[in-house]
Amino acid sequence: MSENRWAVDELLARYSHVVDNAAWEELSSVFTADAVVDAEFSEVIGLDAIRGLLESFDPLRSHHTLNTITKTDESGAIHAWSRFLIVEFDATSLTGDYVDELVETTDGLRISKRRISTRNRPEDSQGRRESFATWS
């Protein structure tokens, strides 16, 4: 399990570097070619669509950091729940959660499914909220 944990940490750190540096040619080192990203109010499939989604966010993002916990289910699949903190160029911040399903490929571990949920919204927000119950 410790080797899996290291691989998960490495993969998710790579994701942050790819996004923060707009290194879109590296997306295939993070996601599978047919990955699904559910961004709370929209869903995209595939590397080109993921790139389009990520490029639609603030291009001046300056720092993206994650705190992650992992689990392996009965089938051996690896799941990660990360709390993200993004510090924007103008010093504002955005927080939320990534819930990932990870798969082993011939090139290493990759994200095959990602659910993105934002946090710290008004109570009347229609967005979802992640918890241990939703991660189970």
C-alpha cells in the first residue's frame, strides 16, 4: 500500500504542476485518454475536453495545493479524496474537493474519473458537498 500511496501523491502533485504551469501537453501523464471529469455543473470526457475545461478557469492561477486521503476498494481500485486550496494571482482563494478514481496503465497510475466540488459557498448554494458519506 505504501507504494500505491507514493504513486497517488506523485500523480496528484503532477496534476497541480500541469495546471499551474498550463503544461497542457502533459495532461496524458495525469488522466487516461477517456477520463471523465464531473465539474459539479458540467461533465467532460477525454483529454481535449478536460483541457478546455481547465483552460476556462483563471489563467493567472499561481498556486494549487492538495491534502489527500486514499483507500483501496474490494476490487483493488484506488480512490483518492483531495481537499484543494488554490491561491489566485490576485491573492483570493478557492477551496474544494477532488474525488478521484485511479487506474494503473502501462505508463503508470492515471485518473480515470474525477468529481470536483467547491467549498465555502453560501448555505443556499445548489452545489454538492463532499463528506465521508459521499466518499464511501
